[in-house]
Amino acid sequence: MSYLSDEERLKKNHIIMMRHPETALYGSVMLMGESEVREGIPTAYTDGENKRYGKEFMAKLSDEEARAVVLHENLHVALLHIHRHKDLMKEDHVLANVSMDIVVNNIIDNIKGKHQAQPLCKLPDSAILDHAFDGWSVREIYNELKKQNPQRKKKCSGGGGGGGNGGGSGGTNPDDGDENNSSGQGEVININGKQVTVQDSDEHDMSGAEGKDVKELKEYEEKVGRALREGGMLAGRLGANIPREISQSLEIPINWKDEFRDFVSNNVRGKDELTWRRFNRNLLANDIYAPSEDTETLTEVCVAIDTSGSIGTEELGSFAYQLQVICDVCKPDTVRILWWDTEVHGEQVFAGDSPNIKDILKPLGGGGTMVSCVSDYLKDKKYTPDCLVVFTDGYVEETPRWETGVDTLWLVTENRRFKPPKGKLVKFNK
């Protein structure tokens, strides 16, 4: 009977997952940094690139459970958890740790064939997961857990190190052997009505994220992105589906300001028509006779702003500034602002060349949110603007009634799962 060393067992499980359709996506991520088994580590941890596994902890696990732990750490890397959520770890390391773990554990538990006699991966019994959070981001889960646990005191770590004794505290690096840092181990939190004890959690070493400047962080994210795309090509050939959380992390960030400007510009300028009543003066000097643009058509931009409460002064100010810039460039004849929550409470109409749009805006409303009222209002008033911009948090009724044919751009501040009934969706980032 042959026995594998810790390193050989780890390498074997890496190879198995690299060849499997459901986990081939993460093959190049597994090759990033160092992966090793060490003594003195209570569970496992990653600094965002390197992965460390506790010798005694891994020895207690079956191969299926060991693969789940390895995949768990590599998913933290693939989803850029360590670098993207430093602020959450400093605010409340326990809730941040649990939020990150729920995201990756749900992905692992959703792997096809997990309930077969010999599954690819099997989460240890102590793993925290809740499929009510499937598709949620770390920050969405974190904010929800904060609401469900109002009694928790803020636990801010003083440093930028690792997870401590298995709890992901964001305190000191696990390799330092500090026995006294606050790990959050054994704490009880409420998750969707269930009392859950935080134990046997993996560690999150924040030291890899500290001290990096913007350029270094960008290079790191590009490195992870390349690794996922390489794995994605193999996963695609094997016929595997890419989890929604991974596909979202691979999305190229869109600058909402550029999208906003281009949307309005294309719609307003699209109203210009060519006329042969007068020639294009710029081309006449070269004996080229071409029609000029007829700009006599009146243009109107309609902006519907959600006043349900979640769009604050900062967001509205940033939006109003960009609206001013757009009006200065595109010069629509009219700008119509609709203030709405469950109904349209009022409107403001002003010339597109107004120099102080930010000061003119006077929000009305502040109740619930039903975006169908915007479509109904346009229909009832028989308004036909050249384009419509809906600025909202995205938390609206499940199936909005949307009967307007006006070209619509949706700028959404919060609900990343929102799908517009018609038009183009752009995520608003401050």
C-alpha cells in the first residue's frame, strides 16, 4: 500500500480538478503563487495569490473534502476577495469573513454531480453556506448580515495581516504564530433566522493586499483575469458553464459617465437632418458640394430620478454634474426631470443650456419604489422625448410595466441583479 506525502496529495487533487469540466476554469489560478501544506496553520488561508493549508487540518479530510478546501481558497483568489474587501474586514472581520465564505461555498456546493457516490468536492460539515444568497455579491451579503445582526459591535482590526487562528480576523499573519489575536472563532451570528457558530473557518491573510498602489492592484487584477480566461477556454471546450459570480468578475468595467454622455449625444444629434437648401461651408472651399445639417428639430432629454431614499446627495450631485456637462456639449432644447417613487410627484422643465442645473434640482417624494409609474406618466401626458434616462437604486417591483417606446438608459446604483424591462443597463459607480 502506497502513501502519498502532503505535497503529492495536494498536487494530485490539483490535477484532478484541472481536468474536471466543472473546475478546469480555475486551473491557471491554482498555478498562481505557491500552494503548500504547513504545520501550525489551524485551517487554511490565502493572501490573494499564495495558498497555505494546515497539515493536521488537511490530514483529517477525505480527498473530496480536501479538494473542496483547495477550491475554496482558489475561489477567494479568482474572485479577488482579499484585495477588494479590505474595508469590510477592517469594519467587521467576522461578517466579512462569513460573507466571502458563503459566496465561494455556494459555488462549490452547486457543482454538478456533488451528490454522486464519489463527488468531485464535498464541503466539510462545518462549512457555512446558504443558497438563499446564490448569485449575491460579498457586499450584498455583508450588508444583509449587518441588518440581521444589529447587536454586533464593530470589530476593527488594528493591522493589515491575516486571519488569525482560523477565523479570518484580519489581525496578524498566521505564520507569525500569534495566539492572542481576535479570530472570531466560536462567535454566534444570525443568518436568515438561523443561529450559526463561526468555527473551522478558513483564514484571510490581508497582508498581500496592503501597501499595493493603484498600478500594482491593476496589474494583479489583470493577472487573475488572464488566469481565469485561460481556464475558461479549457472549461468551454469541456462543455462547462462558468458560474455567474466568475463571469461578473471578468466583465470589463464600464464608465457610466461615458455611457451617459454617448447615449444622450447619439439620441439628440440623431435628430439632425441633412438638407440641400444650403451647402456644407467647410467643404465648399475644396469644390465639394455636400448637404449641411438642419438642426431646426427641437430635442428633449427626459430624466426620471428615483427619490425612494437610497440615492443620496453625493450620487445625485455627481449625476447632476455629468448632466450639466452633457447639456453643455449636446445642447438639447429641453431637459425634463421627473421625480418619482411609487408615483411621479412632479416635474421640472428647463432649457438645455441652463448653467446651474445642480442648483435647480428640487427632489420630490421619498416613499417606496415602483418604476412603472414613469412609463404610465409619459403615456398619460403623451410625452415623446428623444431619450429617457432612469436613475434608480434598482430595487423596484419584480415585473415593471413598461409601455413607452422611448429609447431608455438605466443608471443603477445598487441592485446588481436588476434587469430592465427595455433599454440599456449601466452600473453607476461613484
